[in-house]
Amino acid sequence: MNALRLLVLCGIVLAPACRGPSQSKRTGLAETAAVQAVDSAFASALNSGNIEAIARTYDEEAWLLPPQAPVVRGREGIRGFWAGLVRSYVVHLKFGVNRFEIRDDRAYVVGHYHMETTPRSPEVPTLAPEDGKFLEILKRQKDGSWSYLVDMYSANTPPR
């Protein structure tokens, strides 16, 4: 019985070492840069009002989970969502990454943002500057590029 107990104990202790490093520990700088470039491309496209470039940062089957709104599904729906914002406002978005991990063909990003908007016409209401946080899941595409699969964000302040 003691031999069986020793065998089980050795299995419990040694099994994790046999798995090897997780994908996140094997991720190289180039892979990390490629994932983080998606956020930079999104911010640049939003700040310049480039709706097509915004849409390209999303997977065809992506989900956008905006605050106080239903889920927006698919690249075309997401294009329409962001088009509404950039047609009405000049946007200035800054962001930072708080947590980042790549596992196999998925990347997980948690961060924060600051967004300021200027109405494009007098009929459009002025919005207060917004500080918030986001959670993104990105998917590695067949060509090796990355795009948003799930994108969720919310303001830090409660709605008025």
C-alpha cells in the first residue's frame, strides 16, 4: 500500500513538470507586438474616423459588448456601431494595457482608456470625457494576423 501511495504522490508532484511551459511563456516578442498592434490600429483608425480600418480589426464573427447596449455581432454590425460614433464625433482615444496573455490561438488583453469627443455638428450633443476599462479576446487568423473576437468596454463612472 505504501508503494502505491508513493507512486500516486510522485505522479501528482511530477505531472505538472512534464507538461512543459504554457504558451504564454513561449510567446516571443514578435507575437506580442503583433497582438498589441491590433489595439494601436484600432485607436489610430478610431481617432482618424476610418470606419473600414476599424472594422478590419475585428474577426468576421466577432462580438462587441458595448455598455448599456445589446451585443453587436459580426464585423458588419460592428462596423455600423462604430460608424455611428465617428460620423457624429471627432474622437481622441488613448489606451493602456494592464494585463496581457497569449495562449495558443487566443490572446487576452485587459486595459484602460481615456476618450474625448468633439461633436461634428451643433445638433450632436456634447459628451463628457470618459475613462474606462476594456477586456478583449483576440483570435489568430489563418494568415497569422490577429483580430478581435470579443471586445467589451465600459466607463468607470456610472451613467447619468
